[in-house]
Amino acid sequence: MAKKEYTPWQLVLLNFFRFLCLVIGAGIGVSYGMNLVAVIRSLINGGEIQDLWFQLLLNLYGIVFALLVVLIELRSSTVLDKHFQSMKDWGKRGFFYSFNGLLSLGMGAATNASYGNIDNDQAIVKTQEAIAYIIIILGCFYMLGALLCMQGKMAKLRTKFNNQSGHNMSEIV
């Protein structure tokens, strides 16, 4: 009888965490995009650029930050290795994710209060807030994992699993 292979629960949990960060990263990008549309719509409706340039710029930055979250979680090695090696460290990644969530929370509140959202729908506002809070919490988990030195333990567990099973599980940084 062949020995049953299993994936350690910690690696399954970490892959789920990675998937959740990927989905929330995409969601936060959509949230920034909706805010950007509201600001652009305000410009089209006669808003002054000197009043809106800051909102416009910060929402554009937010979209870039959200794209970075997605690339980090996809483990895009070309982007990470060349430009963002510090994002391999869980503490720095957690700080970046929390900053991104706080920026989204602030920008969503400011944009919706000043310019409304696409449909002036409270469900959209609540969803944007929920996504921002979730990315903040995920960032805190990354920082906590760094404080507890879990990144090295997970790397050893992954290496042990790869050696024993013959599989090459994608790198969980």
C-alpha cells in the first residue's frame, strides 16, 4: 500500500492566506478605481483641478500600490527580484499592506464624502471600507508573523515537504 501524501496544514493555511491577499489586493485596486472615476466625474462636471489634483494623484498611487500587492502575491519574480526585494520580508510586506489599507480607508472616505461614488450607494462605501480593513488586518498578520520569526519556520517546512514528497511547491515567502 502506497504511503498517503499530505500537505502540512501550515502550508495549506499559508497558501489560503496568499490567495486571500491576492483577492483583497485586486479588490482594493477596484476600490481605488471607483474613487478615481468619482474624481474624474467631478472634474468633468466642472470641478476645479486645483481642488481635485491631490485626490486624483492619491487614487492613482493607490491603484499602483494595489497592483504591487497583486504582483507580490503572484510571486512575480521579475518585479520582486529587480525592484522590490524588501517585499520578501514579511514585516515590510505587512507594513506596506497596512499602509495601503489605511490609504484606501482615508481616500475612500474623503472621495465618497466629497464627490460621491459611482452610484452614491452606501453598499459600495461599506464594501470599500471592509476591503480596506481586511488588507490592514492581513498586513498586521504579516507583521505578527515576522515578529514571531514564522517566515523562516515556514521556509524550512516547505523545504522539508518538497524534499519528502518530490513536489516543488511554489515558494511561500
